[in-house]
Amino acid sequence: MSDRKFMLTDTMSRGLKALEPVEPGHLKFYSCGPTVYNLAHIGNFRTFITADLVVRTAEALGWKVSYVSNITDVGHLTQDDVADATGEDKMAAALRAKGQEFANVWDLARFYADAFIDDWRKLNLREPLVRPRATEHMREQIQAVDQLVKSGHAYATPSGVYFRLSSFPEHGKLSGNVDKEQLQVGVRDVVVDDNKEHPGDFALWKQDDKHLMQWFSPWGWGFPGWHIECSAMAMKYLGETLDLHAGGEDLVFPHHESEIAQSECLTGKTFSNHWIHTRFLVVDGEKMSKSKGNFYTVRDLVEDRGQDPIALRFALMATPYNKPLNFTMQSLSDAGKNVERFRECRRVAESTLDRPGSADISQELDRIYGEALDAMCDDLNTSVALARALEGTGVIFRDQSRLGGESSKIALEYLDRIEELLGICPSSQVEERSFEAELELDMILRSELKAAKKFDEADAIRLKWLDQGVELRDTPEGTIWKLVQS
Ligand code: AMP
Ligand code: ZN
């Protein structure tokens, strides 16, 4: 295990602080995931890339990482920037807007969650240990609400169950929103439940027997508040105290502030020892957001415009997470050139493996990798880390005529280590594996379709691969594939 310190800005203490897992060398990390009512946009992915870089840096230090990132598929209301959120469930609103596209809200949730995971993989993000869904953790949420009511931190009204802000004097410690009167501001012109003790008391459970996704609880049919979801799921998988909790900057208040209030009242312990928040990705100075409509999805760029997803990843991390990032097509094009440089470097190293060489690059590449890791440990300073990583390719290109054997291997190991740390130069083997994995899956799917007598759909898979130069042939031993001779 490295003895480097991993310094990260901590939103709670408002300064740089060493990330120190309670269990040394084992990071317990929760990062808020998306609300799956639409395709995630690249601003959302900027925040998820920050979490990914934390995981990669911790792993590079030799730590074990328990990384949990959820999917919110119920309970996130449209007016969510106020103490007690109001409006319609984003899932229900999306279903209304998308009319005929989905049979029901469950299908809509599943579709966007799958699309999200697909985009996640395209951007080369590390898989979390668990990706819990709010709708699959209702028992844990109801139990948490029940416990808060029983301990006097929450109360029921005819419209739901609310957290009693006055029972937690530390409320506001993360965001600085400490003035309880100010918490009313967000209520705006929305009708509130007069039975609430304070307008800022936020919903843990909403009673609603008309809601499209509803569960039975001690307070009748209804659905959970957005904040209790994350508290319940984080504690279920990571325990009562997390080492680190992450999200985008808009989650500081009210989402994370409320998570702290609920969780700390439930356990009497600190909910998370460290908090980080990614600054927004902006377009013409404005936050990229689904509600403003000024967004690109990964699909817009990768599928519709043929952009390289690794270049997109590079562009999204080129500015450190603690500064706003202005996304432009130019930045994507610049990132593409850099990513191509890594690829070319890998080709050079691979093509020289079998010849004798005399280049002595080991120490120089070790030093450069060490500097890239130092930069990541310095509050995820990705602009320096990427510059160092590119410097390493410069060393390899400089000595390419003398590369061979051991030195080519050292060059490849360098690229692999940079890939592990930054995720911007996956090896060709990875690409080959994923091609075969996709093919294998399609072959399974095709035989299932044939068994179900869905011959047209089965044939569409065969034709799709034929288009890409791969022939699927049925033999008595099963289906095999062959590259078509051109
Ligand atoms: P949502 O799907 O709205 O729940 O958001 C998922 C994550 O993306 C949250 O951590 C948000 O804070 C984050 N996020 C939303 N918009 C942006 C943006 N423009 N730039 C960076 N992160 C964002
Ligand atoms: Zn959350």
C-alpha cells in the first residue's frame, strides 16, 4: 500500500483534507446516481467520472474500494431545490410527456436505467460493487422512516411523514443554510400541508394512493422521499459511517443536507467523514440540465455524431472537478487527438515487442507515472495528471527507434498503469474482448429467439453481424462465427 496521502476538498470542513478510511486501506464510498426519467446528459457524467477517478486513485494507492452508486427510480420531485421538495414525481411527469413510448412507468424506469448503464460502460467507468435501486429497497426505507417517527425525529400528518428539523440542531452544517426561516423561501407559491410544524420540514414519506409507484406503509399507500432513499441504501451496503460521499454541486442542499439529518438521527453517528461535490458542466455559462434542454447525451455525441466515447471521457475530465467546465465541440476534438496519441503509442509499443531494443525508459516512465498519481492525490488534479500521462507518451515516441523486447513491455505497462489510473487508454485487447462479449451475447439471444420461433428477430441479429463482416453459421454442434473473406 502506498504511503501517499489522498487529499480531497471536503465540502463539510470547506478545505483540503486527507481522505482517511476508518478501516485503513478500505474505502467505503457512496456516490449519488441518476434519476432515470430521461437519458443522463454529459454533465451528469462529469459527476460520475469524478467518482470513478476517486475509485481509480484509491485503487492505485493499493486500497480496497467498496463503491456504491444508486439509481433513483421513484420519489424525486420536479421542484427539488427547496428544503421540502414539491411538484410531480419526475418519473410520472416523464411518462406523461412521452405519451405512447412506454407502457407504464416501470418500463420507462427500466429503459432509462439500462440506457444509463450502457453509457456508463461506454465511458469506461468502473462498475460499482452495488448499484441499488430505490424501488427495490422499500422495506429499508419504511423501516428508517418508522424509526425516525418512533425516536421523535419525524411526525406524520395527513399528507405524509416529515422530518422534524427542530430535532436536529446541526441541520445546515454542510451547506451553511442554517437560518431556519430561510428554509421557507423555497416553498414559493405551492400549497403546503398546514399540519407541518415548520415549512422546511422535509418529506420522508408522501401519502398518495394515486401515485403511479406506490407501496403500503404504516402511513398508508404512498412513496418515499428522495433523500431517505440514499440514506437507507448507503447504510445498508456500507454501514453507518461512510468514508466518502459524492455528488454534483446541486446536491449539497437539500439532498445531502437532508441525508445527513436523517442518517445521523437514526444512528447517532457521523454519516460520512468526507464530502466531495463536482462543479457543473456549463454551456454558455449556464448549467447543463435536463429541464433547460441545453444538453448533450452520450448517444447524441457517440452514436449520432460518431464521436469516440473515450475522447468524450477525456474532455469531461480535462478540467479538474472542482472548477466549472465549459463544454465545447472544440474541446472534444482536442481530446480526440490526445486519445489517438495514446492509441498510437500503444501500437508502436506492441509492434516493436518482437524485436531487440536498447531504449532505457523505465525510470523516466516510473517518475512520470508517480507524478500523475501525485496530481490525482492532490484533489484529483486531472489537468496535471493528463499532462504527465501525455509526457510519458512523448518519452515512448522519442525512443521508438530503440524500442524492443523489454523496453516495449515497459512502455505497454506504463500505458496500462495510466489506463488503470485515468481510464483514457484502454488496450486493444479490451476492445477485442468486448467485441467477442457482444457477439457471444447476441448468439445466445439469437438462439433464444429461434427457440421462441421469433425467426425475423433472430435473422436481424444474423444480418447485423454480417454487415460487420461476421458470419453466424448454425452447425449440429451449435452456432459458430467466422470472419467473412473479402
Ligand atoms: P440527477 O439525474 O438529476 O439526479 O443527477 C445526477 C447527478 O448529476 C447528480 O450528482 C447531479 O448533481 C449531477 N449533475 C446534474 N447536472 C450537472 C451538470 N450540469 N454538471 C455536473 N453534474 C451535474
Ligand atoms: Zn443521493
